Amino acid sequence: MPDEKRKPIIHVIPAKRHFKRLRVALYCRVSTQKERQLHSLSAQMDFEKEDILDNPAWEYVGTYIDIKSGRTISTRPGFQSLLADCEAGKIDMIYTKSISRFGRNCVDFLVTLRRLKELKVDVFFYNEQIHLLSQAGELLLTLHAGIAQAESENKSENIKWGLRRSTMDPDSPAFSRRCYGYDRNEEEGLILNIAEARIVLKIFDWYEQGWSIVRIKKELESLKVPTPTGKKKWPVKTIENILTNEKYTGTSVYGETESADFPSTKRSVRDPFEVHRSRNHHIPIIHERQFKRVQKLKAKRSNIEVDEHGNKVRKSTHYSSKKAVKKANKTPEPQN
């Protein structure tokens, strides 16, 4: 009997599955250093980090933090570092609490999402329960972002309106914002800070004597006078602001500038007739006559002037404090 032809036996060897966990980064943001918001930041970090660690499919790679406004991306170092690591291929997914934490500027938000999508980096928004890389993710996020920006714009306008309304009262808290030379007392408003007030007096006196702002800066630093924020180096802009602050005359001013429409962070000068003043609001440091003299000197010394067409142009000559002091100290020739 002939041998029957053997049927081949096929053995299926299952492929080894290499399970790769998603590398997940946490992004948290609050707007200010206020205690309540810092507590909110801490709560965000604790809850969301724990949520990542509890998911066996995720690998926690780090937390990126900003204590900044969400209006722009460029001013948030934590966010910039997060995007750089995404570009470098270190992150597969970003976990964040909500769209508003990610950003409040609709254009920036959508541009960033498009770039992350190109990099195949997912973003999970916990409150909205939306993944960027889901089928309807980008559409849903676009709608949510538009609504979030509209709410922010409305909130911004309401705050502006409320502040303008409150400054119709000369005792409004808006007039008692602290500045260098003063402390704020909840009951009495602005009260003198004697040590700082003496420095303000010196700055005005030095400027009237012909000193330049750079020379005043060097003198303050040589005397080891701390800046309003406690630093060693005095920015020129800080001294400029002191010399132009009408609050030192006892008059508190509100509304000289206003912020542009959301989401811009730029400020523009308002119509002088719309500026509110509360005169004799607090104890003055500088007499009004000296303040006016200094404003005239500043205008005279400025190397910027307005031409006949209303354009700002630089003068061909510059102010020299050495020449000014020499001229002031020069004694006149005796007359016969």
C-alpha cells in the first residue's frame, strides 16, 4: 500500500507584542502670584499628576508650570519649554486641566494645536474630556476656544467698566494703589514710607540740579539703595516713572493709559478729559511746583521731538549732565 502523502503542518508563531507607554507631560498655569491662585496651581499639579501615574498606559515625563497670563504664548517660559520638548520628540501627549489653562488667545491656541498635530503629539483637556488627535478633536477645541476667548473679552470689558465707574468716587480704592515712597493702609489708604520718600526727594532734587537719569541710577546703586522690587540694579525706566508720577504731589490719577482690546497686552494713552483725578488724596512728597519744573526739564532734555507732521524724531544733539552741572556752577564775571 503506497504511503499516503503527508499533509504539511503549519505552526503559527505569534508575534511578540512590544507595548509602548505614552510619554505624558503635565502643563499647569495660573495668572498671578496671589496665594489663592498658587493654592489652585498646587491642587492642579497634585490631582493631575496622580491621574497620569495611575494610568498604566502612560509614562509621566514631567510638569511644566507658568505663573503668567494666558493671553500670549511668548511670555510663558514653561509653555515654550514644553513645546521645545515636543519638537525634540520627547513627549507623546500633553495633559492639562482645561482650554483656558492652555491659552486664552484663540489664534495662538489654534496655531499651537496645528503644530502639535503635525508632530503627532496629542493634547488631553481634562475638563472638556477632549483629545486633540480624536476624530472631532480639532473642531470641538476650535469651538471651545472661541467661546473661552469671548468670555474673557466680556470679563475684561466688565472689569474696565467697573473700575471707570468706581473712580467717579474720589475715595475709590483704585486711587490708593501703592507706589514707591508709600505704603498702603487698609483704613487710611496711602501712608508715607519715610525711607523711600527720602529717596524720591533726592531723585527729584538731583534731576533739578542737572543730573542725568543714568547718573542718578549709578548714585543709587553706589549708595546700595534697593529698587522698588528689592533688587540691586536700578532700571532707567523705574527712575523715569518716579520722575513722572503725579502721585508724589498728593494727587492720585487713574486712567492715564488703558489696555487695548483683548488679547493684546499693549497700553495706549487715553484722552486727558477721560482721566480721573483725586486731589489732596494723600500726603505729598514733592511740591506741585517742583513736579512741574521737572516735567519741563524732562521735555527740554529729551532727545525726541515732534516734527511739523506730528512724527517723533531724534534731535541731533544730546543732553549732557556734565555740561549742565558745569553751567550751573559757573560764577558770573564781576561787573565794573
